[in-house]
Amino acid sequence: MKKKFYNFYLYILHILVFVSCYINSPKLCAVFIKLSLFKQKSLKRKVNNEKIILVLYRAIGERDVRIIQKSSNKIPQIIYMRRSIVKLIFYFFSKKKKLFFNYSKPGLNIDQEDYFNQKKENKLKLDLFWEEVIFNLKNLYNSKIINLITFNCNYFEEISLYAACKKNNLPVKLWFKECFRSDPEIEYFIKEHRYGHVFPLFDKISVYNKSMKNALIALNKSNSKKITVNGCPRIFDYINKRKYYKKVKNILFLSFYIKSGIPHYKNYLDNIKRTPLYENNKKLNWNITYNKTIKILNELSKNKNLNVVIKKKKKSNTKTKYKISKEIKVFDDSTAQKYINQADIVIGHNSASTIEALINGKHVFVPFFEKKKILRKYLYSFNKQIIYSSEKKMKKDILSLVNKRFLFPLKNSKNQKTIYDYYGSSKNIIKNYVNFLNS
């Protein structure tokens, strides 16, 4: 019942924010935004620091921040701002015709083309409105707010907010969480650069690994002066120091998007040559690999010594031509963390979760059953020994492990380069982020 009342309260707040935009009252909007801000109540550690950092909420980003909060009392207070509020304000000033819609989910009615096709007059009004909102919000907190943090550079609804912070001498920091990409994805990320103009609005940038640092510098050379490689705090969720012997019986398949690691096909034009980017990628996908992996899992599920689990991605629309066996348990709730911890063997592909299984010291298998060998370059930089192009060999190697006792976590020494390439070093992560948050 409490949750229903709280959700109703939030819905009313969103309506009030919309009304404040309608009557052009940034001061009133700042009050409603303050009422919508929240802290994570489950944190027991008390923070004596009066300074405040506003963080635009994202679930994965929040997990990173929480790890630092739990590990150090040397950082300011963390208060979360709802991105749905920011989207709602953008929606209003984009001059959409709808007046009645789900105000708490304005993202359903806007996309990035609304940003790029924004009329100058509407953009100016949005910029000025946010400028006044931030001015009033700082006053409401007696200027204790010292930073604003976001987790991606292409949240188009937030760009006017960043500019407003800049005008009000409130530093904006980018805690970049989108650091897991294949080499072609990084190349595409650099060439596309639709959001290159946003980087001058960031005072500091944190990334997990060196490849993303290099990519962001290639995107905007001025980033070199404000970017630091700090590693990924979530590595601590998977480092298991407790050693234990266990018979292998639990298999986890980490379901993946059929175009993961393959640059998306879109009608973007190369800004210099004015030609379509990556047009040929439209037909590339991992369908064959996905289907054949399901087929192998169905066969393995007949083995009474095995428990087979599939962890589906939320909102995944990946379909398979094979019906999944009733012996296989399928879950699509929460994150993959608890399922990785319970597994002995993990079958994964281009995902952070596959690397997390390596960190966690599990037997990891990466299937690659595509006929088009050109697709190999779109795989993450996994060690060759865990990539399987033969269904028969992968199934054989899995069965060779069943019922055998192993000392977990496995050292996975040959996979340390993969872990480092994506998650960075686990050394000094807490210290790095404490410095990042306080600088």
C-alpha cells in the first residue's frame, strides 16, 4: 500500500512540474524538483559532509556510486534526481501537441531526433528555463550543491540542464558507464559523434578503461585534460575471495541481444562525406549463434546431473526458432549477479555479465557459430580458448566438466587481459572515485 501511495505522490509531482513549465515558473519547478529528489535509505554509513552531489539516476550507475559510498566516508552527500523529470521538461519545451499522457514516463513520447530538430526558439526557452531552475535550486540548498553527475554523454534531454549548470557555476561530471564495446562499436562511436558538442559542458570525465579514454579523446581532443581512468566499481561485486570445492552441475546462459557489439544500422550520415554510415550492418546479427546455443542447452537439460538456467535481459525481444525445454528455468528479473554467483558454468557473449563471470572465477564459454566469419571482429576481446566455433566441441567440453570437483573461484589467469581491458584495474578504485567526486 505504501508503494502505491508513493507512486501516486510521484505522479502528482510530475504533473506539478509540467504545470510549472506551463505557467513558466522556474522557481516553482525548482521547489517540485527538490521534493522529488531522494537518497538511498538502505545505506547505513552516515555522511557528515554538508556538501551535496546531485546524481541523475540510472540503475547501473547507482550501483557504482553505492559501492563507493559504502567504502568511504570521505565523499559528499549523494542525492538522486529523477531523469523522468528532466525528460518531462524537455518534452514540454519540444512543443509536443499532447497535453494528456503518462507524465511520469515522458520518454515514451520523445527521441533524439526531437533534440536535433529542435527549433531555435524552443531551445532558447528551454535553456533559459533550466538556467533559472538551477539558480533557484542552488538557493533552496543554500549553495551546498557542488556537482551534478550523469552517466552518459548522449542523454539528449539533459543537455540544456548541463548548460544551465555551467551558467550557474555548478560543475557537471560525466561518470561514463558505457565503456563495454567491441572495437567496431568504438570506431562507430567516434565516427558518429552526434554528441561531440556536449563535452565542453563536462568539467571532469571518469571512464572504466583505457580504450574508452582514447575514444573520448578522439571524439574531442579537449577531453584529454579532464579525463581519468578509474576502473569499474562493480568489479567488487564479483571478486570472490572465499575458496571452496564444488561439483559442477549448474549452467547459466546469459541471453544476449542479437546485434550486441555490432554498430547499429541507422540513417546517420558521415558528417564529412555525407554518406550513410555502416549501411551493410543492417543484415548482420548473432541469430545462428543464439539459436544453436538454445539447441545445445535443450540437449544438456536432459542430463539429470545438470541444472540449466537462462537469464534473459529485461525488455529483450530476442526470439529463437527452438522451443526452450521445460527442464530449463528462465528468469528475466533483476540483474545477472545472483545467477552468476550460483553458476558453475556460464555461457555468455558480448556483455558485461560475461566478463563478470570471468571475474567471479567461473568456467566461461563464448559461442560463435556464425557462417559469416566477418562477424568474428564484432566479438569482445575474449581469450581465444573460451571462444567456440564448433557446437560439438562446446557441448563435449561442457559435459567433460560435469560432476567433477573444482576449487572455486577459478584463477582464470589467461582471461585477466580481457578483465583489465574492460573493467580496468581493481587497485585504487575507491581512492580514484573519492578523488573524482571531491575534485
